[in-house]
Amino acid sequence: MQNAPKKLLFIIDNLSTGGAQRQMVQLAVGLKQLEYDIDIFCYHEGDLLAQPLYDAGINVIWRMKKFRFSPDTIFEIRKLINKKRYDLVISFLTTPNFYAIVSCQFMGRRIPVIISERRGDLPTGPEKIEQIVRSFYRFANHLVVNSHHQCENFIKQYPKLRERVSTIYNGYELNKFVLPFSTNANDVLRLLVVASVSPYKNGLCLIEALKILRQDHGLSPKVDWIGQRFMTGENGEYLQRMNEKIREYNLEEQWNWMGQRVDVIEQMHQHDVLIHPSYLEGLPNVVCEALASSLPVIVSNTLDHPLLVQDRESGFLFDYQSAADLAAKIIEFKNLAPEQRKCMGESGRQFAVNNLSSERFIDAYKSLIDHVLQDS
């Protein structure tokens, strides 16, 4: 008699367009194909990525939070655990990690939990609330991060977790990212940015670089920025500063805010190069997707970026603190012949095939799940 499939509960805030959400959907669908029984629990609105889950026969359970710091979410998760008798829980992102640990380890029958952080630490270290949440991480069975630099940060900050922290790079269905190479029909360079607006995404660096390109070199590349724009708090203030600089430098005709989109892959085909000035995150989905799409990239020379992008082979690395260096790399890219750009894109694609496949990503999680279940 065959064993019943293992029942897994995934926990995340929503199914909007964020990188963590896309990776969780990918993982859930992949494990479902391996005959795991999967449910996903969400507590915030946002279902743009839900359809592939429904198509795969995965149940999405929505229980909206009543308040920002509301214990009702924990009780809802625990009720599900008691009702469905899950074998293991997987969570992505800091707050879902907290909910998962408390629900699985402190309320009734204990079940194993794998948590995952998907970003990097601030230069000043984790914020106070993150420090509090991380004090609970010692109760998780395993912590996954998606970049080597963040794995090193965790081991340095929490050496007792050394044996329970590992890096699993994001994975992608690479056959969906194959794009035909096309040359720019006109001489206007088309730059793509895919990121939410925040100080750490470093959009002002790109704006200053555009100013340099126009004033010093007579170049006016077009920028399309895809991503969420926050109107309040620190991110809202940064957005206001960006818009003020765009107006001050008369860059309005070069800059296009596109908002959130679900056609990022298609948009990559409409541009010459991806610009990624960010200096704070885990593994950047959009850089990985650009590599998979054979789209050259210009990225900051920090985090895991030098591991992803081979300078002047699959793209360019630049000093994220220097708009002049970013401008220089944009000029260097513009001066490449079409065949050189094509070779650069092909080099990025080969890296993705070797390191960023969905099969590798899902197999790594399957091995970890089986290991945790065996030890529990």
C-alpha cells in the first residue's frame, strides 16, 4: 500500500506580484507535481499570482487580518493545522515566519516548520521588529535564505543557527523565458527597471546618471520603471524626491512609471538592457529573470550580484554609490555591436540554465523537506 502524500501548508502575506510570492507559487506548483498535498494560507489582499495555483489544484485559504498586530491570524493557522493535520509548514518573509513558528511550535501538537527570508539586512543591521522576530527563529527546524551574502550574515549574527541555515537560489521555468534577440530599430536606448520604489532600490542613482548622460554626452535613453509606488512613509518620501529630481533635470519625456505589471517577461523583450541599482535585497528575481531571458543587465556590484553577473560577459557591474560609474557602464553597453549584445545575453542565459532552473530549486526544497521530516 502506498503512503499517503505528505501534507504541506504554505504561509505568506498575499499573492501579489512580489518576488517572494512568485517563488512560493513556483515552489507550490512544483511540489504539487511531485504529489505533495499543498494548501496556501494568505492574510492580506492580493491575488494576481493565484491562477497558476488554482490551475494546479492547490487550495488557497484567505483569512484577512483584522489589525496590524492581530493574534487572530495565529489562531486561524492553528485551527487549520488541527483540522488538516499537516506534516510540515513552510513560510516566506519575516511576519509569516513568526506566525508559522508560533502556530507550529507553541500551540498544541508541534509540527516541523521551514522558514525563509527573502531579503538582505539593512547596512545598520536588522530593524528592531526583525530582531524580535528572529529571536524565535531558533525554534524553527530550518531557515532558508536565497543569497549567500545573507546566509553569511545570519551565521555571523546567530552562530548557533549555523547547522540550520542554508542558501537555495531562486528557480525559474526557463522555457518561459526564451526570447528572440532583436536589434534596436532606432538609436534610443531602452532601459528597463523592475522594482518597488524605496531608498534601497537606489532610483536616484539612475536619475543622476541620466542627467550625466544628457549633459555630458548628449544621450537621452528612455526608462520604463515597473513596480509598486508607495505614497506614504519612507518609501513615499523617496518617491517624491525621485519625481522632484526628474522634474528638476527635465527628464519627464525620458521617464515612464508603468506601475505593477504581470507581463514582465514580455516587457524585457521590448528593452535593450535591465538596470538594477539596488543595494539591499536577497536574490533579485528580476536580475535572474533577465539572465534567463537573454537580456543583458547592468547591476550594482554588491550582495550576490557579482556571483550572478560576470562583468562584461553577461552584463556590467557598477559602483552603486556612483551615478558617474552607472552612466559610464550605460555608455559602454550602448557602444557594443549587436552581435556583442547578443553574446552577452546568451552568456546570461547559460548561467541561468546552469544555476537557476525550477528543477534545481524544487529538488533542493524537496531534499530539505524530506530531511526535516525524517529528523522530526
